[in-house]
Amino acid sequence: MRSHAERQLVVFMIVVSISLTGLTVWAVAEQGRALQARELADLRNTVATAAVQRQAALLANVARALDGAARAWEAGDGDELDAWTAGTADWLLTCSRTGDGPWVVYPLTPLERLPPAPEASADEPPSEGSRDLLTTLRDFQRLATNPDPLTRAGALLAMAACEQQLGHPLAAARIFADAAHLLRSTPRLARFAFRAELSRIESLSAAGDQDRARDALASFANNLRADHPARIGPTEVVRLQSLAATLRIPADDPTTTALAELAARAERRVAMVDATGRLLQAQPTRPGAGEQRVQFVAGQTADNEPVVVAVRPIAADTQLALVFPGTDLLARYWGQDSAAVPWQVALPGSRPAEPVLLELGPEFAGAAVMPTPATAHQLRATTRRNLGIVLGTTAGMAAAWGLVIWMFTRVMARQRELVRLQGRFVADVSHELKTPLALIRLLAETLASRRVRDPERIQAYHETITRESERLSVLLENILDLGRIESGRKQYEFGPCDVAAAARQAWALFEPQLQEEGFDARLEIAPQLPLIRADSQALQQVMVNLLQNAYRYAGDGKFVRLSVAREGFVILITVEDHGIGMTRQQVDRLGESFFRAEDTRVRQTRGVGLGLAIVHHIVTAHRGKVEVHSRPGQGSRFTAWIPFEPPAGGDA
């Protein structure tokens, strides 16, 4: 009675201590989470306010840019829109679309279209009857004074062509220079200056003035670097590089560096144009004519550079789109302009391991706002400081009660487990010993009384007594082996081992019984297995234990297969059955001493739960591992991997 009351008091104290400790820990954890949540909430509110301001600024700037692009489009369609785009200071592409036609990307590249033909003056037409170049040249000289820039530029280009035909390349180069200057000073014709500059340099080269040609190319490349970064494309780069090769400009020349930069710009333009085409093609249905809302779509180039496209209709059948690199937008609107800013902006593919404060929309390429590492560290430090006082008061109690509870629960759990295992072990061993002993005693008494005269029955009785005695010996040896293994006294005798012979010996113990009971029994041993350094008796015991399990739990499948093969420098010992199988939870507990599944079909068979534990210890001692594949009702497959060292001097 006293012992029972003491146990009740101890249980009551444990329950109270667990409750108090759990309540304290819960309160501390909740307070810590609340403090961290409050800090994060304040930071999120700050970020949300900043995001609203930056989004409003972006929308206003994009709207102004689209208004400017729309005015340029209405003033002169593509040429004016091209001039407007090229005049922007930022990396920007403009796209226009009329009806269901294709999207046109601006700025246009210089060689993308031919320059428009000049219109001849009505009062000063060129002489139609002249047949010599000098007369034609004088006609175009008169047109070169026309007030229309396009007419003057066309006349100058024609004059330069005439000079080239007359064999005056230096004069042609001078006129090409005047034409390029005139085209460059006219925004809507500026891109055509590229052709005039190329012709000028080629004329200088044709005249044999290589130094001036190189200087002209260097000046031209520097001017292109100062132009809109998306002005030229791969075609223009190829022409420039071909011209540089003709002029034999060395690789370390600044002109070569400038051309390399232009090539990189051209590659970026191509990537941006390709990404823009995909995004605009996947854009939802076009908005109605009366809708003036800007739509943002975001994506990436093939080089994972973020792209942001802003689309807005400007007429019933016309749409405009502005294309921005996402990194430029983030740098402009979310750049770290102050070291005191407590956040950082990261693109989806490069987010650090910090909590997300705010997900930005497609107008900012889908980036996320996160605390900077310093801010995150400060948040954690603040939380730790706030919790320090509370944790200091509860640490002693929690540690003391926790230690007591842990020790008590460990002791009680161990005692319960030992009692349970002891009871089960006694029952299983009793069952394992009782049945064969009763059978041996019955057959021995029958033989002793000489009531059986048939020699065949007498022989069968002797064989049964021998088999049951061997089974008892195996059981007792397993129990003793496990004791030696768990106490560390088990010694393995490693030496030359013929795994095939060990497999045949293990199979011989089960083959008669398997054939007698109608099993589909298969022994598969790969030819020419090498001798390995192992404990032959231990490996045979592994196979015996696995075969014993396969036989016991074969169920209605009546299939047992023992396979021994080689894979590299590993011997694979596989035992397979088509029996009752196991669940995932049961597979996870295999190898525990005395473990047997809580299954009626398992409990009805003989066994004490030692076989697989011994298998696990033996295979581990041989530096190997055991793999188990099993499904309920579909059988099990056990594979023991036994590695071995390659023989000296080559492969086995």
C-alpha cells in the first residue's frame, strides 16, 4: 500500500512539474515569437509604405514616358518614335504594334532599314539628259543646298558615290563625313549616319590613308559608345569588326576594347528583344480602346536577366510598350541610397536565407524585399535580449525539473521496456523450446516403447528428432551470440571465405523442408565468385537467419530465393520471399533485439526476434549494410552488402 501511494505521489509531482515547466516554456516561446513578430511587423509596415511610394513614382515616370512615346508616334510614326527612344538616357526599348501586326522594336538598328530616298526639288531637278558623272555631280551639288535635311543628305551621299566612281576616294570621304554630320544632327535620321561613317572609313582605306581610317574608326566607335546602349545590333558589330580586321587594328588597341563593349551591348539587345517578344506574345488579350491602364509583365532573358515590359494602348488599334532591364529599375527605385536602410531587394533566383518582408509585383520584376543581414542579426539580437530576463528566471526551474523528468522517464521507460521484452522473450523462448521438446519427447518415448516396427517410420522419427535438436541448438546459439555481441565479447574469425560454399551449406539446411512443403525454392549463385576475407560461419549464419525468416513468413506465397552475386568489390547476398511482407514502420524497427511485429500472422509463427538483430551485427562487423524492400502482402527482399578488398596486382 505504501509503495502504491509513493508511486502515486511521484506521478502527481511529475505531472505537476511537467505542466509547470511546459507552461513556462510555452509562455517564454510565445513571448519570443510575439516580440519578433512585432519587430517584423514594424519593418513590414515601413517597407510597405516605401513600396507604395516607389510604385507610385515608377507608375508616374512610366506614364510620362509613354505619353512622350505616344506624342512621338503621332508626330511621325516610326522615325519620330525611334528618335525619341534613342534620345532617352536610360537603357530602354520601345515597342509599337498596330492592329494585329507584329511588334516593332525601337531604337531601330542602323542597318535594319535603308534610308528613305530624297525627294528632288521641283524647281532644280537633276539633268535627265546628262550621261557623264561630272554633270550628275553638278546636279547633286545644286540639290545639296536644299533646305530639306533628307534631300541634302541624299544629295551628299549621291555626290560621294559619284566621287568614288570618278576615282576620288578622299573627296568621297570628305563628303561622307559631311553627310554623316548632317544625318547625326537630325534626330529622326541619326541612325542612318552609321552607313555614311562606314563609307567614309572605307573611302579613307581605299585611298591608302590607313592612319586616318584607323583614327576615324576609333572616333566612330567612341561616338557609338556615347549613343543609346541598344542602338546597334549584331549586324553592325560584324561590319565594324570586319572593318577593324581590314585596317589591322591590334587586339590591345583601345578601338578593339570599344568594339568588344559594343558587341556586348548588341548581345544584350538581342537577349532583351527575344525576351520581350516572348512576353508580348504571351500577353493577355489586348485592352479595349477606352482603357488607358498600364499593364506590366515580367520575365527573364536566356541569360536570366530580368525584363519588365509596360504596355498601354494609345489608340483603338495601336499599342506601345516600354522595355526595361529589371536590375536597372531595382537599382533606380530600390537602390541602397543610405546605409541606414534596413532592407535589401533580391530577385527570385537569388534570394538570401532571410524572411520575406514584401513580394513586389511584375513592375519590379517580381523581386522580394528582405531584411539586410545586419537588420536580421539585429532583430535576432533584440529578441534574445528581451527574452534574456524571462529565460534567466525560468532557466533554473526548467533545467532542474527537466533533468528530473528526463531521468525519471528514462528509467521508467527502460524498466517498462525491459519488463515487456522480458515477458515477451520468456513467452517466445518458452514457445520455441516447448514445441520441439514436446515433439522430441513424444518421438523418443514412442521409439523407446518399440511400438513402431516400420524401419522407414523409425528413420523419419530419428530425422525429426535430429532436426528439432538442431533447431534448438540454433536458437540457443542465437541467444548466446546476441549476448556476446551486445557485451562486446563476440570475436569474428576473418580469413579466406568461399561465399558460394557457405551459401550451399545454409541452403542444404532448408532445402529438404522447402521441397517437402511444396515451396518454389531457388538457389542462384553467380559463377567464379572470389574468395573474400570474412568469417565464413558468420556469413552462413546470416543466410540461415534470413532463410529462416523467409520460410516462416512465406504465407501462401511459398516462394524462397537465395541469391549470391558480385557487384564490383561487393558481394550481394539476397533472400526473397512472396510472403506476408511488412509495413514501413516495421521495416524501420528491424534489427532491434527481441522485436517482433504486432501482427497475428507473425505471432502465430515461431521466433524470438533475434535473427535480424544478429544479421545486422554480423553485416556491420563486415563493414557492410542490409537493405530491406517489403510491402504488406507482397513479400520481402533482404540484401546484405559485404564489401571486400581487391586482390593485389589487379581486379579479381
